[in-house]
Amino acid sequence: MSQSVEHVLIVGAGLAGLRTAEELRRAGYEGELTILGDEDRPPYDRPPLSKQYVRGETDDTALRPAEFFVEQRITLRLGTAATGVDTAAREVTLADGERIGYDQLVIATGLRPRRIPGLPAARGVHVLRSHADAAALREHLATASHAVVVGGGFIGCELTASFRARGLEVTLVEPQPTPLAAALGTEIGGLVARLHREEGVDLRCGIGVAGIVTAPTGGESSAAATPSATGNDSDAAESTVVTRVQLSDGSVVDADLVVIGIGSIPVTDWLADSGIPLAAPAEGGGVITDETGRTAVDGVWAVGDVASWPHATGRNKRVEHWTNAGEQATLLAAALLGADMPAGVQVPYVWSDQYDMKIQVLGIPALADEVQIIEDKGRKFLAHYFRAGTLVAVVGASMTGKVMKMRAQLAAGVAAAVS
């Protein structure tokens, strides 16, 4: 282990930043360790936000108790946004102008929600990424009756299920042919669509949102909203409330709650002019790294959702999976400290809880050129994904044992598919 590293500065207090700090301590790093977070909350778990938290079933989303950071000698600086980095001086600039030095910098700033360009701000229109977003959504949910969820990815589907559990009428709008088509393909997307329709969801696929209709918060009259330049006008948000959503096929849906879940953008604007290589937006954006999280700039690393690591598809790619953050953190910590690298092929894993089902994804569906539905028992199903006849992914709903037992075979298949 290198003894020259006296201060590791981690910018980003999410799961990836926390796991990196943990792995550094676990690997024997004894130097100064600081985590900067732009939110006021200590590191928290994001998956429950769209499920148990928003439904009011739990308030506890903390990843670690306060004493953990004391015991591990990790300095938490919360409510502290980074605005720039001088890689020559090895200093990060904060919003208040303070500059913090580092020996090694780990970028773990994660994502911010993507918004629909030109969509006006109004009460009742939400995104979901942060704890504050989830708290505002949960408060509104208590009085809402009809929700429109825009985007049928994992978050959109989970929120749809949560809203139905609370008794709301829900319209799910997805521009692709099925929910989860981008992640899992239309074959499995069709089974997910069937599930939501069985639960009473008004599923609208192949269309998008054209606009929203708002009314003054006093409720005197209703009028079509005029798109703002930014879609985030705070005065408009305070003075108007959403009442309907206009869809691209000309239909109009009643709504007193709208959630936009159309993906996220990596938080890299603070790295402008830093010389740290960034992927183009068309390639998913993010900080470009090697297979250990190391960037082309000495002393700078990236991990988690913001990091564009080499991927089994043969190109750099950001992977927005909960398990991926921990696996990357283990590799990064070892490389940063010059320790032995962990061995073995990592098989990507992600899950999604919707209604009474756990949908599990093991492997890399994007590699596949063929999908076979092995079992279809309504609310339980299992599918195998192949590339040139080699198994590269398994997806199952409420079939945990049958999915997870394929891990060893998948490890060999993924390695063969990309070799």
C-alpha cells in the first residue's frame, strides 16, 4: 500500500461515495478521509424512496448510524457543494469559495433527474432522486387521487405500484412499446405491462407528454399552461397547480399528481474546464475511467452512477445499479492503495420491487440477440437471454432461486460473449 496518500477527498455522499470510504478503511488506509455532500442529510439508501418511504411505511433510510463515521474517522461535510476542481493544485472549490486540498480525489456526485424541456413548473409536478424529492412527493401523495407517471423505467414502474397500493388512479405513460423496454427488451416488457394492467393501471405506451394543464392555486379557473424557458420557474410553481396532462396522441388525462421519471443526467458540470475527460452526452455522459475507476488525470478517480467505466458491451458506459456501486468501490480502493486487485468475474445484478413481485436481473440483457421465455405463470416468469447461443442474462419475477442459481453459468457466458 502506498504511504504517500495523506488525504482522500470523496465528492458525493451517496452510496458510491460511502462504499468507497468503507473499502479504503477496510483495505488498511489510515490517512485523512473526507466526504463532501451537497445535501444536508448523511448518506442514505435510495431504493426505498420509490417504495417504502414514499408510501409512508418507513422514515429510516440512513445507510449508517452517526457513530459509524466517528469510529471510522470519516469527516462528513454536508450541505457543501463542489463547484470546481484545480487538478494541478489538487484543490476542490466549494460554493462559498473555500478550497479543499487533496492527495487523491474520488468523484461520486451521482445523477440529477432529467426534465422535459419546456414543461412549465406547477404544484403537483415532481421528480424523484433526492430524499427531499421523496419527502415532497410523499406529502402530496396524502391528498392526491389521480397520478400520471411519465416514464416506464424501473423508477416509474415502482412508483406506479406504490401509488396503486395507496389507492390512487394511475396513468403510466411510456414512449417505448412497453415498460422497461430499454432495460429488458419488449418481450419481458410485455409481461411487465400485463402485470400493471392487471393492477388497474391505465398504461399508455408508444406516446409521450405534449404539455400540462394548470389552474391557479385558488382554483378559480383552468387554463393551458404556457411552457417556460427552463421548466423550473419557482413563482409559477407556487401560483399554479397541475390539473391535467396532454399526451402526444391528442388525449388528455386528469391528474393532480405528476411524476417525471425519464432518466437522469450525471452531475459533472462542476468539472468544466478541469481537464478531466468526460463522455459525450450521446454516450451517456459521465467521467471516463479505466477498469479500476482511474481517470486520465493523475490523482483523480470516479465511481458509481457518474462514472463511465469499461463495460462488457465493449465500450465505456455508466451503470446505474445499486450493487454496481459497491463492486466498483472495492476495485477502486484496491487500485488507489496499490493493494492486490479482487479476482473473479462480476455478474451485474439489479432488482425491482413492484406490487408483490421482485423482478431480478442477473447478467447483461443488452448483450443478447435472443430472448427465450422459459416460464410464464402470470405473476411469476423466467427468461433467458442469449448472445450467439451463450447465456448472458437471466430475468425472473418472483423466481429468486431459479435466477440466482445461474450466476456461475452467467459469469462464464458473459466472459465468453465479450472475449
